[in-house]
Amino acid sequence: WAGAPWWPAAISVGTRPQFYDEGEVLVEVHVVGYAGDLYGATLDVAFSSWLRPESTFADVGSLIAQIEVDVAQSVEIFTKFSGEASVLLG
């Protein structure tokens, strides 16, 4: 995929404590603006910023509202990302 475009993404690494007491650790990637089906695909992802720890919320609506904030922050971070490997490795 050399030369493939970078996409903004919000990435969750954790056990989904809102729904499971002892869930398995998962990496979930929401590729913002991508309309295709990526289930089962292999992706290269770059972790450039940490937003917050895993949390539980009063209800699913509150979780969804926080995810919307997380996605907006991820897009903002992406606007400053150059896509150069040295940024990722430095």
C-alpha cells in the first residue's frame, strides 16, 4: 500500500467496560469519512496522540456523546499530521 492515503481515525484500545465487566482487549479503529467495509481488512494505523483513559458512562447516550468528542479531537489532530514516517518514528 505504498502511497496509499492517510485517513483520520479514532482508535480505541481496551475492554469496553461500558458493556463488559471482563471483556477481552480489542483494538477498534473508526476511520473517519471512509464509506467502505473494512471488517476483516488489515490496516496500518499510526498512534499519534492519546486522548483519554477508558471510562464507563451513566448511559449509552453519554458514551455516544463522548465518542463524538473523541472523533472531533482525532480529526483536529489529523489536520496537523504530515504523513511522514519521521513524524511517526521520532
